[in-house]
Amino acid sequence: MPVPFCHKMKRDSFSTLCAALAYAFCAFALFAAVRHPFFANPLIYLPLLLLGVEKILRDEKPWFFIAIVFVALASSFYFFYMLSILTAIYVLIRLVYLHKRNLRHMLRDSLKIVGFALTGAAMACVIFIPNLLALLSTYRMGIGATFDLFHRDVFYERFLGDFIGSNSPGSWTRLGITAIAFMGLLFLLFSTGRKYLELKTGFVLLTAFLMFPFFGR
């Protein structure tokens, strides 16, 4: 699923192939999707949502984005709110660098994306609302979630190795990207100067989120 998104971002064929393989065969996909095939859905929807965002930012028709929002919400509210947060982070980073902090243009594009997202969500309500009511009546909703400010020490000890390994540090954190993708990541971070600031910002921000249990919860 990253392939259409990479093409929209004008990446070459080799880079797109590397990205697609690293994404589809990362440790989380192999672990979670094999144990629970339903967990593959957000991996499919996320790059499609980002593709829809890019279409809107390029003033193309919004129907693709609306359709993916509809399918994602109709499929699962549980995964949809996580996808919404990740998409919102992506949009924020893109708008900051795209419009060079021009607040008027950032607000204009933000409202467009939110409006189209609400359109897709409204279309899915016929399926979403009954599912939400069923979810609210389950036993799990009555359980209070407690967590510490930091992970256990073993999490931080194993974290760096988890980038290319399968020895999870815990809390369902399984990265396990391919070696070539990891080498590309190191090159991106340390050998490109001020280029690719959007990618660097996204990587640093999301990696920081992994350091604290609050964001995982």
C-alpha cells in the first residue's frame, strides 16, 4: 500500500520498492497481522489516508480521501482513532513546511481536510454508531487504564536493537525494519544536512512518543 503514496511523492522505483518491502515485512506486520489478521487493516489504511491528504493539498478531487475515511471508520473505530491521530500529525508537519508557517494557508488547508474527513465519517455513521454502542457496553470499557510515566528499564535497553531485530522491548513495540531501510534512516538523519526536514521531524517526534507509555495507551 505505500506504493501509490510513494508515487504521489515522486519517489523513484527503487526507493518505492525498498519502502514497500520494509513496510509490508516489518516486525509488527509479521507479528501482529499473523496473530490477528484484523491488525493488518490500519497498515493498509494509513498510507491511503496520507495519499488522500496529498491529493487535497494538491487541489485534486477529495473523493479518494473521503472514501478511505469511510472505509476505515466502518471497518473499526478502535483503529480509526489511532489512524486519525497519526494522520493529524502528518498533516501538521506537512503544513508547517509546505506553507512556511503561513497561518492563513495552514488554517485553510486544515479546515478543508477536516471537512472532508467529517464527510467520510458521517457516511460511515450508519455502521459506526451501532458498533460504538456495542463497544461502550463491553466489559473492557469499565476497566481503568493505569500506566507509569516511563517504561521498564528493559524497554530502553532493547529499543535500539528493535529497529532491525525481532526482540521486542515490550508494550507491542515491534519495529524490525529491513537492514537497507535502517541504513537509509541513518543516512537521512546524519548525512543530509538541512534536507528532508519533514521526514526528520516526523521520525524524531514519533520515536519520542514511543519513549513514554502515555502515547501508546
